[in-house]
Amino acid sequence: MSVLSETRTRADSISSRPIPRSEDSLVTRPFGQVGYRGRRIGLLILLTTFLLVGIAGRLLQVQIIERENFLGELYRHVDHASLEGQRGRILDRDGGFLVITDHLPSIGVNPQLVQRPMQVARSLSPILGKSVEDLYSRISNRQLQYVPLMRQVSPEVEQKVLSLDLAGLEIRSEEARVYPKGEDFARNLLGQVDVDEKPLNGLEAQFSEQLSGKAGLRTEYVSASGSIRLPGGGLSYEAPHPGSDIQITLHTGTQYRVEEILKKAVLESGANWGAAIVLDVETAEVLALADVNRSQSDGQVRVSGASGSYLNAFEPGSVAKTLTIAAALDLNRISTDEIFAIPNRYQFADKTFDEPYVDFDRQLDVSEILAKSSNVGTIQISERLTHDELYEYFRGFGLGAYSSGLEATPAFPNESRGRLVPPRQWKGTDHAVISFGHSVSVTAIQLAGAYNVIANDGRFVPPTLARAAINSQGSVSPLSAAKSRQVLDATTATQMREMLERVVIDGTGKRAAVDGYRVAGKTGTAEKFSLEEGDYGERYTTVFAGFAPVDNPRVTVVVVLDEPTEHGASQTAAPVFSQITDSTLSTLGVAKGG
Amino acid sequence: MRLIDQSLGQAKPVATRSSPPVRYLVLLASTLLLFLTGAVTVLSASTPSSINQAGDAFATFGWHAAYVTVAVFVLLTTVGFDYRRWRRFAPALLILATSSLVAVLLWGRSSGGSQRWLEIAGRTVQPSEIVKFALVVSVASFLDQRRYFLDRFDRVTFPIGVGLVVICALILAQPDLGTAIMIGAIAIGMMWAAGVPFKHLASLAAPGLAVGLLCVLGSPYRRDRVLGFLSASDNPEGAGWQVTQGLLSLANGGLRGTGISAGHAQWGWVPAPHTDFVFAVVGEQLGFIGALAVLILLGAIILTGFRTAQLAPDVFGSLLAAGISVWFLAQVVVNLGGVLQFLPITGVTLPFISYGGTALVVNALAAGVLLNVTRQSI
């Protein structure tokens, strides 16, 4: 390499140096010629070609040849969204909305977009009514892109939250049950759903199958966060179907007034809870059914969350005497003008019964026995009946059975059947005690159904609340399979109505009278059987059951007050009955004087 | 008659041309088409994240469009700028680039765990991109000056090696292993093209590779990337997520693609869909046909670049062309290698396509120089 050593010595004058032309020199081959450098670049061209072909081959493999294999992870991009079919509405008898499904705002945040979690928690705390610590712990969870803070708030709360103008706030619209007549209105019947529209009780639970829509399914490609549906990414779609509407027999105006009257009555009487039912006599449709109770914690009287009228059984006491007398009358064991001698004490089986309501030994006819509510008189009348007869009539009036009149199907979720022991199990004084309404228990709705028999010319019609299901196409299917039955002769019923009117005119039910209408009914005051003491104590359930107008009854009304301070039904339940009946008859436009 | 040297003219006359060679047109058309493809792809790839982060669909694309406009302007200006005049700027460029690397370490802006950007007038500049251009010009100039001593380790390989160590150390400090590898590859490629003996190059490359390996093993983040590359299918939700989703997008594109904007990649499935993994978006939306077309355009630039290196009128021009071609080749191979699971993911962008202002403008500058050399070549 002599040339190279030569060049080194003349390194300082490269540019002017003549280029050596030796064949094996590394540097003498000119550019643009087939020379060493040219070959080296040629190798780079080869390398480039090789790499590009390799890349193209890999592309071919991924995109065409083994495409299916590489698509294996595509399932991650697919979202199966369940689409809720909108839940059906609950309508009153005139088609007014009692419960509807609407969209309410739900307040949430994207913690990743929140700059100062503590500040956000502090400003939201008073609006949402949640503790700062609770909100902060949720907002500061930066793992998540959405954290709900409060679901289904009112539009007012939404406005307040929006006015804070917080970064990262996310408001989502959610389906929610809305109560156009007020949250409390008939909530004892309508029942509740949770925030996910799962029914908890009441009609919502009873007709959940009809109310709930059929879910649809949407399969589609979504973004990695799952929150965005990719354009054109739909894979399959199955439309949701809305649920059916449920129409009930409730009359909104009547219900309002009954709730108000009952709330006032419970508040003033000091009762624990109260129930009031208004039935349409002919159809036994429930026009109004109110249950209110006194809160254990704050003493407030509110519409109950559950319907005591269906759920709570109590001993009916004297109101049951009507049924015993009606049975004896219907079987012609007594006549209305028959006079009974009423001793102060009366021996039945192994027990002596006192007459608590009648002062001295007296002569009373049947009507007076009822009007004065004589225990001894009722026992004497019941002695004209066999166990079986008494039992069968009580059954006929609907006692000991679901108010639907069906063996297996309650008329309301968790309905109580009350208690009516079959006659073969009766012992000792049972017959006598049952005849005046002890050792049996009834629900308010059963009692209303029983009195409605007398109002309805002796015919038992099961009280109904649910009228029909109306599906999204508008087709109506009736819900009540009510089977009516004749319990009393029409004449017996007429006689009973007149006797019950006497109760109001000059008996225990004077305060049940309604100005301008002829009213019939019966008081009942039952000592409550205390489980703790194993005996009847000093606590009472007071009841008034009746109907009006007497000559052509339109409404049957039952009022129950549990443990009022003043325990006589004539003082407590009767006046409430009067107010409800008065209000209902005028609402229904029933002419006075009937 | 354009001659490198009087003596060369005697060896073989270099023909004068009244019009530039066909290669020139191929190169120009490819570059412009790639800019266009890149703009369309970046728009569709960045829209979802722009809406999500800035509330403006064009938040990213607006800047990309601006940078492409500047880049095309730079390209067209550089095409008419005689490449020989760059030699004069070589020392200044090198000083500027090196000091900007120092500046980025001192005042740079961090993003994603590395400090790679300098903030100037509200926008960021990535000095390591400028370094690539400065390196090509300086190494071409240096090798041209010492073209007669190419087999002297002490006069060629050693000084270049020292320069590389300084520059790569500054880049590794950001840290940015990908760019450091690029720098090494460009320099060694140019030295190879110039005719530096193979064993000298090996002595330069070997310690470089060793340092690179140490860097990989020494950082959990890089180890993850390498593991993600090696066992992507075993861990599609963790380290292998990006490459698995990238390949999935390509497969989803199939032969003809989903159509512009209709892919999944940009909807959060493929990280960095408008920068490092832009090719996954290209392949998904334009299919195998579109991806192959982009590959052919990139290949056309590189191959015509190397051909220009063979046919350049002088050594400086040849080395410029070779350096720029090696640069683009390395970028393309390392980027596509990452996307296609040949290589670990390194964060190297795809020239002319990926979003990134500095890279776009500097790539355009390089392409302009290459075009000028090509125009003057046979």
C-alpha cells in the first residue's frame, strides 16, 4: 500500500494533490463509476430491497394470508349493550299518570379530568348533601374514567351543579320512575323501584312482568374506553320493547282527599297507623285506598310505603257482629223484630261473658243488638247457627281468604289472608267469641269486601285494584279475574242495610252520619291481642265499616285506626268515615237525599 | 460540463443534462404524496383524541397541516439550493445541534418520561431531529475532506467515534435510545458508503451495541418494550398491548382497508396512532393496497437516494445522498419493524407521515438536499 503511505505525507494539500490511479486503491475510484464505493452503495441498495421485501411480506402475512389469526383480539373491541325497554306506566281509572318513566340527570365525574379533587368535593358536598370525605374518596380515584356521585337527581340540583362549571363533571341521563301526582301519592299501593328499576314492593312488584319492557341487544364496536360507539361499528341490533301500562281502579281525586283526611285523623287521634278504603259498590273496584302511619323516629304522619290495608290483619271486633246477624237472618233463624233478653252476664260453654256496652238487663230487638253492639245479644243469635254455618257465612263474606277470592293468588303482594280457623278446630267459647269478632282476624280490604256484600244486594265481588294491562300497541287485557258470588238474599241485604242505618241514626255510629245522605255502618273496637302478654291488653283497634246511600249504595267505606288515644270507634273511626263518605259522594256527584 | 475534478473528466466524462433525471421526479412525487397521505392519516388518527383532550377535532391536525405546509415550503426552497453550499454550514449546524441537545437537558420539556423537547414561542422543537441533519452534513463534509485517509482509524473513524459518543450520550440522557441508534446507524452507514474499512466500522458498532443492550437491561421501561416485542401474544393486555393492537388494526384493514377514518386504531385501541404507530392506521384504513403503496413510496425515496449516491457529481453529494438514504431507511425499518413486530418498539417516527413538527420540517430539508443532489446527478 505504497500509495496510501504517500498520501499521508501530503495530507495538508489534499485538494491540489493529483489523484493516484493505482488499481487496488480504496479511494481512487471515482464516484459515478463502477468502483468500490459504488459497490458498497450497491450493497446498501440490496439491503434496502431485502428489508422492504421483508416488510411487504410481513404486511401480506398480517393483512391477507394469516389475517384471521391476527383478528383474534378483535373481540375486545366489541361491546354487547343491553337496551332497556322502557318500563310501563301506572294509570288511574281515568288514564291519568300515577307513575311514569322519564329521564333524570345523574351526577358523576371523570376523575382523570379533575384538577383539584378536594376543591370539587367541597363545592359539591352542600349541593348533593354528601360528606366531603365520601365525595373526595370517589373523585380522587384516578383509575376510573367515570364515577357516579349521585344518581337521578332533580333538574334543580343538576342546574346548581352545572353552574359550578367544574372540569371533569359528567352528567348522564338515566331512566327513572317519576311520580307526577307527588312522591307520596298512593305510594302504599304503587310501590317503589330502586335506582336500577328493580321493583321492591306494591303494584310495581306485582305487575313487574307486564311493566318491564323487553330488553334489546346492540352489538357494536366501541372505543377502548367503551364510552364511544364507533362510526359504522354496528354489528347487530335487536330493538327493545317498552313494557305495558297498568291501569288501576283508583280515582285520583278521591284518593287525594282520603289520604288527607286519614293523615289528619291519625295525627289527631294519636293512632299508630290508619287505613281507609273506598269501594265502588257494584264492581267492588277500589276507588281509594289510603294507608298512613306515624314514623317511629320523627313522629311524622305520612303515607305508608306498604299497604297495611292488605298486609295487616287485626281482630275486627264488633264490626263482625253484622256478619253473624246477617247469617242468622239469611237462614231465617231470627227475624228482624225478634226480641232478645239481654242479661248483664251470659254463660256460654265454660265462660261467663260480660256485656260491656249495655248497662242493665234489657230487652233488645235484633236491630238494637246491632245498634248498641251487644255482645251477649250477638252470642245468643250465633247460638242459632251451627259452627259450620257461621264459618261458611264468614267465608262467604271473604274472611280467611285472599281478597281476590282466589286460593292461590293474592290480590296484592304479600297480602294477608287474616285468620279464620276451620270449625273442627273450634273449642269451648270459640263459636261465641268469633261471632263478635274475636279469635278471627281480617284485613281492611277483606272487611270492605264483606260490607260491600250487604251494600251490593248480597253479592260478593272481590275488591279489585288492578284493572287492565295496556301494551305498547294499545291492546287492552283485563287483569282481574274476579268471580262474584251470591252470599245473602237480596232481601236479607236490604234488611241489614236498614238495621245498619239504625246504628248511625241512634246507635254507636252517630258520628258517622253524613249531612244530606242516608248512611249505614257499624263500629268496631277490638282489644288487641298482645303477643308479649299472651292476653288482650289495653290497646285497641278501632274500625268503622259502612256504605251510603242506604237505598242505593254507591260506595262502601272502611276506616281503621290502630291504637288511638281515645279507644272508642264511635269517637275515632266514625267521624273519619263520615268525612270520607261525604267527600266521596259529592265527588262522585251522588244526589243528596238518597 | 460538471466535473468533480479535472482528472475525473479524463477517466470518464460526466454527461451534462439539460433536464433532471427521472429519479428526480420520482423522488419529488413520492415525497409530496407521502406528505399528503400523512396529512390524511394524521387527521383521521388524531381526531378522537383531539376531541377528547382539546374539545377540537382539529387540535392536532391543524398543527400538522401547518407543519406540512412549512415542510413543503422548506423542501421546495432547498431543492433550488446547491447542496455544495451546505458544507459551509456543517460546523455551525453541528454546534447548533449539539448545544440544543445540551439545552434540552437543561430546560427541555418532559413528556412520557423523557425530556426531548425545547419550548420555543409556545411550540416544541425536538433537537434530536435537527441533530440527524447536522450529522449527515458534517459527516459527509468530514469524510469528503478526509477521503484519502479513510483507512486511517485515527484520522477518520476515531474522531467520528468521539463525536458520536458525545452526541449519543446527550441523546441517551433524555433518554431516547431510538434516536441514539438512528444517529449511530446513519454515521456508520455513511462511513460504509464512503469506504471506511469494515473492521473499523465493527470496532465502532460493537461498543455501541453493547451500550445499547445495557440501556435496555438497565431500564424497566425498555425491558418491557423488548419483552412486549418478544412475547406480545402471551401478554396482549400488558406489555404486548400496543403491538398486538397494531397488528390487529392492520389485519382489520385487510386487502382494501376500512376506509378513511373508519378504523378502530384511533379510538384508544392503539396507543400513539398519529405518531409512532401511524402505519397501523394507514394499514387499517387503506388496507394492504394502501400500506404497500406507502411502503413503495418510502422505498422509492430510499432507493433513488442510494442510486443518487452512486451517480452524484462529487463525493460530498454522494455522501449526503447516502447519509440521507440511510437515515430514511433506518427510520422506516425501525418504525415499521416495531409496528410489524420485527423489532422492539422504540418511539421512532415514520418519515413524512407521522405527526411531529420538527421531524416533518427536518425530513423535508433532507429530502430537499437529496433532490438537489439528484437533480445534479447523472
